[in-house]
Amino acid sequence: MRRNQLLRQAILLQLEAAAPTSLPADTLLQGVHAAGFEIKQKALLKELAYLCDKGLIESHVPDIDPSDKRHRVTAAGQDYLDEQGLTS
């Protein structure tokens, strides 16, 4: 399995664990580091954009603090995790 695919799965699993709550990129970056991926925030943002484009996650900017962009898993992302046998 490709490294990018494993990284994307790690992101999706974090978001699935937090559901229905959304998470900021900083929290996701800490999680992927804990999962063994040594990436920079720029690389994480690229992967988040990819997952958004695929419809597996969605991002939103809260009205209260526009600098606090947050991300959550979509139904399609949950289905992907289920199909891969990654959820219980």
C-alpha cells in the first residue's frame, strides 16, 4: 500500500474517531505524527485538500474564528473506512 494512502487513512480514522465533531489541522498533524508519519503542515494541507476533492471529508470555517478552519469525515469517508475494514 502506498504511503499517501496510509496517511490519508490515518487522517480519516482520526476524523471518524472525533465524529460528529470536527478537528483543526494542528490536531490532525499531531495525530499523523503519533501514527508515525513525519510530515510538515503544508503536506497535511495538501492531503486534506485531496480528501475534500474526493468528497471523503469536508472543511468549514467557523463564523467566530475564521482562522480556525476545521475538518470532518463525510458519509462517503465513513463508507470508505467501512469498505476497507478499518472501523469496528
